Amino acid sequence: MKVADLVRAMEAIAPPRFAAAWDNVGLLVGDGEGALGGVLLTIDCTSDVIGEARGAKHDAIVTYHPPIFDAQKRFVAPSVAYEAARAGISVYAPHTALDVAEGGTNDVLADTLGMSERRPLRVLEVEDAEIKLVTFVPEGHVDAVSRAVFEAGAGIIGKYSSCSFRTPGTGTFFGEEGARPVVGQPGRLEHAAEVRLETVVTSGAVDRVVRALRASHPYEEPPFDLVRLAAPPSRRGFGRVGTVPVTPVCALVERVKAAIGANHVLVVGALDRSVSRVAVCAGSGGDLLPDVLASGAELFVTGELRHHDALRAAAAGLTALCVLHSTSERIALHGLEKRLAEHLPGVRIARSHADQEPFVYA
């Protein structure tokens, strides 16, 4: 296994094209050709986490929060990106792509409430359209070319991989002076039995898929088309809202505390009520508060709210639970560990022990 295999696995679990425009997701440190024997999962990539990864001989860290957000002019100590690079440890960050993804951060938080009939609180306005890759390959080489582009990240549709369509046909070409055709001779019109190979590629994977196509295709000038596909209406987005059986808020508070392993949570609004419509947002929930209020939710579970957002929620009759920022996100690492293990057989996957919520109740 290589680091590139980890990148492909993470892109399948949490496609980067669904991340917020301001975010910085993907492989931030490392070499895709580097060996991959172990992966450490964390919410924050700190110096202690890098030390833990180095001691356990992990080759890569998947950190929910990107250690690099803005453009950097230099990487020097004590930068964790510099420290990871110096240790030869690759760093991948999914962040808001995992928030949007099915089974990601917000779905896991919604599961703590037993939420059903859920939908995003805020639907993605624009999704990057996928690209259809069409190429024409001699019959005897189609399996090698398709395997190369699949390994580079093409052909993923939902939970299926290696997806393509193949149509046999006849290609024609005339080799001009200086051409070195694999089939036939230059200076005359040639007819070749070829297969039209079609597959899909996410926008973020196009460059490496095209490189794989060129490297594996037998022709001197591989023919291919890249066709941008219209995006279907989106069902993806940030946060979740849905229903639960009519339940006292106090019971839901205890359910959430048990799921996240906390003895205390902060509560805004009334506790002595029962609710059936609930909303969640892992991390900072203030930006989605207008969507929560518009959704008719009676209970909102999030990591943190700003003071004036808390006042607004209470004034609107909304009960809100704030469980601390990274605490609301950390419970998603267990599911991510299991899913990565399925994608990367033979690779050690572990959750960090050094990664901790920075706030404690005294």
C-alpha cells in the first residue's frame, strides 16, 4: 500500500469536492508514492500526535482539522507541518468534506439522538460536476488502461468502484511524416479495432487519472475526451435535521452524554420539555443557527455557540446542547477507522490517544 491508496480511500469516503470553499482539505503533507503501513486518526494534528505517530511507526496521519489553512511562505519549527514532513509522515485532512459525507461527522452526531428521516440543514448550493473520461484503446490493451485509470481514482460511483462502459468499434488514423504508430504504418490510412472506454472522474482526480492514462495507453498520442457532466439536484449539505420519537430533552441529554463520553454539557433554553424534531451540527454551530430555526427544530446539538447566538436560540424557544467543539467531532473517528480498514486491508489503522479536547470542566 502507498499513501496514494489512503488518498483514494479518503476521497471515496469524503469527496473533497463537497468541502466548503474556504476549507483546505486533501493531502497537505507527504508523497503519494510513500509506503503506507500504518495510519493514525486524530481531530487535531499536534506535536504530541506526531510524536505518537512516530513512536508507533505510522506513515500517515488523518487529521480532521487541517494543520494548514492559509497560504504559507515558510515552513519552520515549531510548525506541525514542518515537523510531520521532517518525520516522513504524510498528513491528510478531510474536515468539512467529512461533515457533508454520508456517515460522516454530522451523521454520527445525529445517530446519538436516534434521528430518522434526516436531511441536511443547509444543502450545498453548487457541487462540482463530475467529468466523463472517454478514450479509445486497442482491444488487447483495454484491461491494462482501465486498471491504470481506476487505480488513479476514476470509476467511482457511490459505493461502487471500477465502473466503466465499453463499446467495440473501428478507429481510423493517418500517420504523418515522423509518426511512429503502434498499429500499422505511417503514410497511409489505417483502420484499427478499438474499444471506446467510458468512465467517470471527480474534478480533483482528473490530473492524476490523465497521467495514468497517458502512461498506460499504447498509442504515441492517446485519444481522449473530458466531458463535464451537469450536477444533479443536491441532497448533500451541512448539518442534519430530522425526527425522533417524542422524548424529554433530559433523556436526550443523557443519551448524548453517554455517546460522547462526557459528564457535563452546556444547555441553552428549556430542559423541562419533550421534543420530536432535532438538528445537529458538529463543531461550531452558529453559522447554521438561521437554518436550524427555519427548519422548525426544537432541539439543537452542536459543539459550541457564540454568546449572542446562544441568546438568539433561547429567545426563539430553541433548546441547544453545546458539547464542546472537538468532542462533537471526535466520535466520528470510530466509524472512520472501520471504513478505512475496509478500504486499506493490511494497513494498521488506529485512533490517537494523544488527541484530546483542549477544554476540561474543573
